[in-house]
Amino acid sequence: MKLKRLSFIIGLAIGYVLGAKAGRERYEQIRKFAGRVAETDTARQLIEKGSAVADLGAARAKQVVSEGMSTAADKIREKTEG
């Protein structure tokens, strides 16, 4: 589900930007081409890898924020207790 949604969004964004500059007929051509490209095995693999990288990045960001919050809480405790 994620893969199809991301493919659609990428195709839509590319088609919109390029199509808006070229007129409606060219927009439709670009949109259809982008849709076909997004359905290729290569594009699917790139999208899957990108999604995995984003998931790892989000997990790492959550960890960093959690550690930072813990450190900040410890420092606040030290100042209020001392």
C-alpha cells in the first residue's frame, strides 16, 4: 500500500510541475509516462529502499530525541536538587 501511494505521489508531483509549464496535453503525456516509470521494477526497488531508509532515519531520530530528553531531564534534576 505504501509503495503504490508513494509511486502515485511521485508521479503526480513530477507530472504537475512539468505539466503546468507545458499545458494540459503535455501534462497528460508526462503524467502517463511518470506512472509507467513508477511501475517499473527499478522504481519499485528504489521506492522500497527509500522507504526503508526513511524508516531507519525516523527510528534513529526518535532514539536521539529520547536520549536528549533524558539528558535534559537529568540536568534539570541536578540543578533543582542542588
